[in-house]
Amino acid sequence: MPFPAMRLRATDLAWAAGILDGEGYIGIQFRGGKVYGTHQVAVVVVNSSRNMVERLLALFGGSVCRQGKLWAWSAGQAAAANMLERCRRYMVGKADQAWLALEFLAQRQVIRGNRREGRGSPSISDEERALREGFRLALKGLHGGNR
């Protein structure tokens, strides 16, 4: 769960932006099937330092898990939006990815309206699904072939 009311210092935000620039992944993932699937923003940092990922957890919410000898911090949409909105101005290498992910989230909010979107409900049109897939592919193109 993100902490939107928490006041963070500029140094916290700049530190997190640097970590995300150097060690992080920003993407739009598609999960589920053709009819019931959904696109979601994902932000992930994997590192050998447990302290680093736990600090990200304390600052922005999300979750931490162990992956072999590494530790991973991951943020679902709410925590991802919280982090990207607050850190983007300090980012260099992934600033364009952060902007595109935030645009995707803004587009979802505008189109969603009062519709309930969730599991078991094919509640988006083919056009909206195509738009979301376009965002996913555009963001994937910014990765430079890394993911």
C-alpha cells in the first residue's frame, strides 16, 4: 500500500529516482486471456541489497520478496503511480518510460468512468484494449531491447 500523505524529502525522491534509473524496470504488463485480460503498470527493482528494496517499500509501498540471492521490490499500479509521479522530475535514463506509464494510467482513469473493471468482467471495448496494447508496445520500445 502506498503512502501518498507521507512527506518525502527531495533527497529521498532523488535517491529513489536514481535507483529506478539504474536498477529498475518500468513496464505495462498484460495479464490474463484475450477476453478477460488486463493491462497494468509495473515498477520493479531487483538488487542484492535488502536494505535498498526495504527503503523503497517504506517510501512508496508495494511489496518485497526474495528471488534466490536477490531481493525484489515491486509496485502495483497505485504504488507505481505514487513513485513515478513523485520521482519523475529527478529521473534521467527512464524519464520517458515514467512519463508514458503515467500517461497510460491517466488514460485509464479518463476512459474508465463509472465502469467496473476487474476479474471475470470483459468490460472494455476492443478499441480501448488496442489503445492499451499500443501503450504497452510503445513502453516496451523504450527499453532498448532489454525487456
